[in-house]
Amino acid sequence: MSKKSELFIVGWQNDPQPKERVKAEIIDSLNRYLPGSYDREIFTVKSNVVFEHIVDQAIMGYNWVA
């Protein structure tokens, strides 16, 4: 099973467990690719912004998110 199919299941944004897995994956990805100059506070803000954007897109029904 691919990472995407594990994370983005139908209605994932409404279920706390899959939602937390998506958030953890976002944090892991940003941790790998953002420059080291991001301190912990900025990193947390950026992670939350990306996560909330993806959740909002899923709620609005954009298929590229699901």
C-alpha cells in the first residue's frame, strides 16, 4: 500500500486518527526539507499552516487532496 493511500482515505479529515497521521507526515516532510534556519516556533507555525490548508481543501472536496 502506498503512503498516499495509507494517509488519504475517504473522509480522513473527519476522523481524528487518520488526521493525526496526515499531520505527522506533514511535520516529517517539512522537517526533512525546510532549511535549518527555521526555529521551533516558526517550524510549528509553518507545519500548522500547511496542515490546515490541506484539511480545508479536503473539506471543500478538492480531489487532489483525497
